[in-house]
Amino acid sequence: SCTMSFHRSALEELIKSVRASEETPKSLKIVVGGYSFIQKPELWKEVGADGSAKNAKEAIALASRLVN
């Protein structure tokens, strides 16, 4: 989750680091959320995530679609 926009660069670096790790399965999906993603719905693409959700219920539905 990224609530404050000034944390965006840290989130981008975290996602890059997770994806670059040899221990991370290539099939891993990353879902993000928080106020920053509500304000800018396409931000998840910019930070390198696989999708964004506004709440836990949406996150579960999205995660289900991503893995199926």
C-alpha cells in the first residue's frame, strides 16, 4: 500500500527488487493499493505492479483473476 505520493519511489524500488530476486517465482503477481492508487488509477502500471485494488475485497477478486 502506498498512501503518500512521496513513497512512490520506494515502492518502485521494492517492486524492482522483488522481481529481480532469483528466489522470486516468475509467476509472482504484485497487487498494490492505497490513496495514491485511488487518486491515479493507472499508477500501478508506472510502479511495475500487476494491478491495483481500492479495498481488500477488490484485491482478492483481482488476485484471483491474475492467477487463473
